Amino acid sequence: MAEEQIRLLKAHIPPFGVYGAPRMNTALKRRYNHTGIDIYGPIGTPIIAAEKGRIFTTYKEIDSPRAGNTIELLGEKCMTRYLHLETIKVDKGANVEAGETIGTLGITGNAKYARLWIIRCEDQAQGRSHIHFEARERENVNNALDPLILIEENKIAIPVDVFFF
């Protein structure tokens, strides 16, 4: 993986959007650790499959109000999840190649209420647009993995074209 791409990726992940960051579910009044990375950018930015695999599930915001529009991809190495999408461009059961466009970055689900973190934009809604990207063990999808480590080890790809920003 090119160092410049990883540097640009890290520039779009705020401190509260890293894997393991402490979070608070105000509705349930419980603390938890962030299970993915939040990559901020403009609405409509193409989201790409981080690895070759099969689309396990897609959810529309109406079915998943917290996660918003979501894709779960069962890859060869792990399961990856893409939350808060603006659009979903694949169907459940479809086979995809690594690097194939599967959706677009958005502001659905609880991303609408996320902390404001503006990147190169002045529109406040645009400042909250991001993808929550998770990686989970293929054999035990309840175990979250740090996607940034997998990206740095070149096990999965960056799920967004960081040069698009």
C-alpha cells in the first residue's frame, strides 16, 4: 500500500473516529468502544470493495436507522461493513472484485447527529458525512478487527479513493 494513500486516509479519520475510541450510547446510557474507523469526506464519494467477495447483506436506512444504508461484504479474508452510505450500488448475493464501486459516502443513520468535524468544506451537513468502515473475523463476525491495521498490512484495500477528496 502506498504510504501517501495511507497518510491521506489517516488525515480523514478524526481522533474520535479511530478503532477502539471510547463512545457513549446516550439512548442506552452505556459506554462502548468504536468498532471501526470513520472516514470523513464529501457526500457522493465512491466507496469501493476492500476485498474480493460476496455481498452478504444490504440494509436501507428504514431497516437500519442507526447504521443507515449499509453493506456487509463477506470477503476472502474477513467481513467488511460499510455504514452511513448515501447510495447502495450492489445487490445482496452479488460477487464483487476488490476495488469495485459498491456505494457512495453519505450521511444516513446516526451520522446525521455525529459530532461536527469539517474537512475542506463549509456546509455543516457535509462536515458530518462519512463512512463507518468495519472489518470482522470471517469465521466469527462478532470479533471486530482494526481495519487500519489490515490496510497497513495490505490485507484489505482502502474502501475509498483518498485522492477523490
